[in-house]
Amino acid sequence: MKKFVLALAAVLAPVMALAAGGGHNPYVVDAPISLTDKAQMQRGAQLFMNYCFGCHSLKYVRYERMATDLGIPVELLADNLMFNTDKVGSPMLNGLNPALAKKWFGAAPPDLSLEAKLRGSDWVYSYLISFYEDPTRPWGVNNHVFPSVGMPHVMADMQRTLPEDEFKARMADITAFLEYTAEPVQVTRMVVGGFVIGFLLVLLIFAWLMKREFWKDVH
């Protein structure tokens, strides 16, 4: 019996530690983003296409849908954000060869369409601002949020030239854009959900008044 209790404790210890906050990464902070700020998401789209799209595609997002949702003129989209196709209805796929990417980085860079939904926007933002120099790593950098990461710090020059607050603001822009790509209808869903809840609350009042009227003579 004693052995069983000790074995059970060994199995449950990691779970209990996680529940108690043992799995919390102190480097993960709140992402300063807003899905109602189209300007922030527009900046994020521009930064993503210039710094990230060479390796990371967004296969579940189409150029035209992105332009419509974020208020980007089609002409501006075609001239500045479409690098691999001239069809605005195309999905946002890059031309990186997965086999070569695996050879270069150790693993093919993942598609980031749903990354913010998978890991959370706080994680994405914290990851982007948490690179640091590490000469023991193949690319000379490591990451506090994702230790032993195989990705080079593609925003290193930006981080060196911009003030810290400005750099973090740009990383927040990219995070907001990825939060949008993870669920493009998120804002619409929240607005419609608010109207639905409001309607149900009003309906509840009338239902309660009707019930009271029907049952007023029942003792």
C-alpha cells in the first residue's frame, strides 16, 4: 500500500505543481493588443510580410479576406504585400522548400495561421520580445519563452536600432495581426454575441412577466 501511495504521488506531483502555478513561465507577459485597432493589425501585417513570411506561411488566410477585414486597399495590397502571387483570392503561401528549411533550421518553420489560437497571444508577444544572445546556439541566439529555439532572431536589427518601447510596440503589432489570422471573425462574433445576450435578457423579462400573469390566480 505504501508503495502504491508513493507511486501515485510521483505521478500526480507534476500535475499538482502545474495547477499551483509551477508551469508558469515568468517571461510570458500580457500582450498589449486590440482587435478593434485596425491600424495596429495593418502595421502587423506589413511587418509580418517583410520579416516573417519568407519562412512562415498563413495557409488558412486569403489575401483578399485580410485586405477587406483590415481595411487595406487592394492596390496597396498588391503593390506591397503580395510577393508570391498576383491573385488576391489566393491563400497566403510562401515559396520556402520544406526539405531545405528542415536542413537549414533543423525543422521546417510552421504555418502561423493558428499560432495565436494554439499558444495564446501573450505567448506569441512574449516570444517575440524574449530573444537573447547565446553563442552556444547555432544561430547565436536563444529565447526565454522557447528555450533552444531553432529560429534565428530575424528582428535583431530592428531591436538594436529602435528604443525598447518602440520595438515592443512593433512586436505587439505582429501579435495583433496573428491574433486576427487565428480567428478573423472574432470581433464580429463578440459583437453578435453581445446582441444575442442582450436580446435573451430582454426576452427573459417578458417571459417572467408572462409567467407571473398566467400564475397570479394559482395558489
